[in-house]
Amino acid sequence: MLDYVLSGLMQRYQERVPDVAGIIAAMITENLIQVPEDIENDHIAFRTIGVPELGIQSLEKIFLHYGYTRRDAYQFPAKKLDAYWYAPPAPNYPRIFISELRVKDLSAEAQKIIASYTKEVLVDPVSNLDLNDGPAVDTFLHSALWRTPTWEDYEALAAESEYAAWVIYNRYYLNHFTISLQNLPASYNTVADFNTFLENAGFILNDSGGKIKESPDHLLLQSSTVAKMIPATFAGNDVHKIAGSYVEFAERRVLPQFADMPADQITREHRREGFEAGNADRIFESTYSSQTSK
Ligand code: OOG
Ligand code: NI
């Protein structure tokens, strides 16, 4: 079931985000991987709207049902966001990062716009889903929960929260997947080296706070591409380009207590786990106009 749902998410994501196929092709050409399946997916991420019937509490039910465990909480007061990460049921599955817009912290005007859409959702839609029905869950994750927004509402929301605008249009489309770097061949297995490879191949990186986002313990390093602008059809067949999704890269270093372990014995549990609020804060901006206009 989980495999079915994850592969449906990845398929839609690849179709919408040209950098995905581009980066995979560049990695194959460079002999870093032989086939796309060789990529280790560190985590995937979703965005949600924090209203009673939706938000993290609704979306997480799907993944809790598939054996994921809710872990640490993160707060982003300036961006008006909250998030959790979820540990997978087995190490071959990606972690999940789910964030949520703190709707109550927005202006009355923005709250009114959001409510005009989310009020169409009368009950938590996940509670009506048969979570053992893979195709039904796949369809749910890729179908509209509210009417297609107007360009005017999108712009009004974006002026206050680019996250709000993104999620009112894009809903549960995968926000990113994350290529694990630490097990790639030498000279490509750090964020610093992989960023060089990506930029030489013509990919544009998020440079908010610097291209390398590094946790204070120096054990989790991340970078990301900036989301491409893609044509989106708003209400009344009004087409405008908006930020789509992006690709992230993560390097999880070995924890100090395992520093002397032979490299071939190092597995996921010997490396830095979880996420880092300071890194995430900057990565969110991969869909913000300050980055996408680069
Ligand atoms: C998520 C940004 C945070 C991470 O790995 O810390 C993140 C988003 O853009 O929705 O992905
Ligand atoms: Ni991420």
C-alpha cells in the first residue's frame, strides 16, 4: 500500500518538476547511479492548511496508518508555519516532513480568502478514506479539495504568505523529494561537492542564507533547487505562471559516537536523524519569488 502511494506521488511530481528528470539524467551520465531506483530518498515533504478539518492532523492519518511515527515538532513563527517529521516503518522508505500554515496568525483578509475555499471541506476528508485502498488514497492526494482558486485570490494571499498561495493552488502535490548524498561516490557525497556538480550542470540553487544549510551540530547539511515557474490554470481559464515544486539534497553525517566505525558498517541509525528548523526555514523559500526569480 505504502509503495503504491509513494510511487503515485513520485510519478506526478516527476511530471510536474522538470528538474527531477534533469538531475536523474545528469547523475546517470556522471555514473553516480545506474538507474533512477539507485537514488536514496531521504525524505518527501507536503504542505497543508491549518484549519480544523485539514492540516497536519488530517494528512498525517494516512502515513500513521502505513506505519510512520510522528517525531519532533518545528515552529517557524516568522513564516507562520508549524511542522512535524515522521519516521518511516522501515529504513528503505523516506522520512516525511509535513508543514502547516498557521491560518489564525494571518490577517483577517487572508483568513477570509482561505476560509472561502476550505469551508467547502465539511469533514476531515481522510476520515472518509479507505486507507487500505491504494488507488483511492492516490486519487485523494491528487484531487482538488476545494474549487480552483482565482488569480486575484492567489495574488492577495501571496502578498502576505507565499506558502499560503502555493498550497491553495498546489494542495497535496509533493513539494519535494530529497536525494541522499552521503552514500554517493567520493567527490559527490557532500552537499558542497554535489552543489558544484549541480551548478556545473546548469541547475539553480536556493541561496537564502547561503547555498549550504547546515545544522548547528554540523551533522545535517542540505541544499535545494529553486522551484521552476510553471503555467497554472486559475478559475475562468486564466493561465499564470506560479512556483511549482523543487528538489532537495541532504548529507547526514555520522554521529560522533560512531566516528570510529568502519565505513562499510555505517547505516542510517549511525547518522544524524531528524530535521533542523534553521535549515528548513531557508528551504521553504525555494518556492518564494525571492528565489524563483533567479
Ligand atoms: C519544506 C521546507 C523544509 C526540510 O527538509 O527542512 C524542508 C517546504 O518547503 O515545504 O524540506
Ligand atoms: Ni526537505
